[in-house]
Amino acid sequence: MHLDWRTSKYKGKVYKSYGIAESYREGNKVKKKRIFSLGKLTDAQADKIRLICKVVSNPDEQVTTLANIVAQECVSYLDVAVVNQLWETWQLSEAFTFDVTRGLLSTDSVAKILVINRCLEPCSHYSVPRWIRTTALPEILGENVLALNDDKIYYELSKIQQNQPAIETQARRVAPCLTYRHASAPE
């Protein structure tokens, strides 16, 4: 079933007449049969009837109002996704070649999480696992990021530090417009 409409002219004016129609096949041709007429409808009424027809045609469809929708959880998404995409675009994970941990929480994964945190909402390394739960990182990077704890962060920090020259070289290669300054270098 679907909402069908026809136009007609009367004294130079165009009128729309709505009705509920059903499609059927006759040989190789698709035809429609008007089940019943509804007459003239406003655009809002026509939209509501289209929605009703959609629900009737597909039982999995549900109709509700915005007032009935309640957010169960609110997490940061867009900002996390943008910084994650920058990391991926710049291929910074490829810079980790020296003494890296492999597996679900690899050295480059921990570095990525720490960079995202530092860019968006800097906090202590001890607080990063709690911060992860307020973001969409588990959905973006996988549920394994929930296993990150402060011991793992501190274990990986020295490995991240050892890979710093390679990270900077990789970043300069893929994003030459960026400039780098060491903390000890004068401004």
C-alpha cells in the first residue's frame, strides 16, 4: 500500500486528490489499483499517511514522536572521530617500528588514544581509562580499548618515547605543512 495522488484542473486551478493505492503485476506490467479515495490533504496529513502506509507495509517499522525518545547515554563522537581520522590519514601507526607491543592494545593504539585525549580533553594518564568511557572510542577503535588501564599506559610510554623520532619523521612526510618544536627549543 502507498499514498497515491492525482491532479485535476478546474477553472484554471490545479487540485491534488489523494488516495490509498496498491501495486500489482499483470504480466510484465506494473499497475496500481486505488483501494479508496481520501480527497484533498495538506502536506502534513499526506506525510502522516505515508508513514502509516510504511508501518503497515513493514511490521519492523515503528512510529514514535521526538518527545518519546530518551537518550540513554551521551558520549563525545565527532571530535574523537576527526582526530582519529587525522591519525589514520597521516598513517602515524606506521612510524612505530622500534620495540613495539603487538596485540589488541599495541603501542601505536595506546599512543593514538593518548593523542586523542591530549587533543580533546587532556587529563592525567591515570584518568584516561575513565575518560575513554565518556567517548565513542570503544565504537571507533573496538571494545578492546576498555581494557586499557594506567599500568598499560605507563608500560607503553617509554616505547612511545623511543619511537618519537620516527613519529616526527612520518608526520613531516605526510603533513609537511606542520612544524615541530621540541619543548626544550627556544621559541
